[in-house]
Amino acid sequence: MPFLFVDYDSGAGGEFFCEQLSQSKQCIKLTSKKYESGRTKVFDRFDQEFLKPNAPEPKFLSAVDELYDIVPTHRLCELAKKLLGEIRTIRIASPNIKDDVWKFLKYQQRHKVFLSKLSPELFLGEIEMLARSATNTNFLKQVHSKMDYLEINLLSMDISNTNENRDYFISKSLAPEIEPNFNYDLIIPYSDLFFNVAKVKQDILDVFGIEITEPWVDTYRQNYEAWLSQT
């Protein structure tokens, strides 16, 4: 089977999606770890290079198994296709800003990504990734593990960690983006993960022959409802 790339934007629960989908009998099970913040981290065959927007350096690998080998990515399916040739793809499409789940996605991005601290296992990898494009020549000497992810990003760009700069960086990063111009095998609207689970399962079965037999997709709705109850 060719590699199956799952393309999604940060905070959309894409790594959880990949980890759970890989439990299906038609897929190779991904190694993963879940953190107290609620974040799921998966470890794919490309060492997460397709999740790195700053100068990704994926190596060529062959898909040799009869099962799907799932790879998470952030808008890098075009690069994957150029490098690997035949691939299969899923896109979790970001919602329209008028959709109710838009605010939930932005909340997830803000708190699970930018305002969270990196676990020790992820710290070095993230620092190495940011160092590839850092404009601050002293970045590696100044960064430390007590910083949240937002402060680390600002430091790499040699920007002071003021409230004004933090607010500006977050607002810029969380602004709506145009969906990638790529011919995906399957596009799953983000809202379908919450309100149209049966269709998500059927579409994945129809397009890839992958059976989802466990109720893990319901987790999206459950998390959304828990967030609504607190707002």
C-alpha cells in the first residue's frame, strides 16, 4: 500500500486521528504517546518531518507493506508526492469562520499549541526544527524548557516576549487560511468529525477500504461538548 498522508492544521486533533485510524486492521499501528495537556503525539516513519513547516527535510522511504502506513502532515502533501510518487491522502478541512466549531478550533490552537509547554521528549525536536529558520543567532543558547511554545517561537525570531507581541503573533497565526490547492483522495470537513460521524466512517471505508469499528471518532464531539459547557 502507498503511504496514507493525513493533512490537517494545528489544533484540529490530527495526530489523535492518525493514531486511532492506525488501529484499524488495514493499517500499520503507529507508536504514540498522550500528554497531560490532552495532546496526542505520534511517531511516524519520517520522524515528523512532514509536520515541520520550517524547511522540512524528509528522507525518501518506500512503502513496502500490504497495510496503509499513516503519516501526519501540515499542508505538505505536494512535497510528499514529489518525493515519494504515489501516495494516498486525507485532508481535514478547517471550518468556515461562521461555523460554531471555528471558535473551538481556535481555542484548541491557542491553548494546546501556543500556550502549552513542550514535554521533555518533544523539546529538543521542536528546538531543532525552529533553529533551521531562526533569525536570532543566539537562539539555542537562550532557549529553555520553562518557556511556552509561543515564547520559544518569538525568541527564535528575536522578538521580545511582550503581551503586545504575544497577542499579535497569536492573532496572525490563528487567522483563516485558504485551503491547500491539492487533489486529495478524501476531504473531511472538520465539522463532520463532530456532527456527521457515520459519514466520516463510511467515506473512509469507501475510499480506502479502511474499517473504523471502535467509537473513537465520538471523542471529537465529546471534547466539543465539554468545552461548550465551560464557556
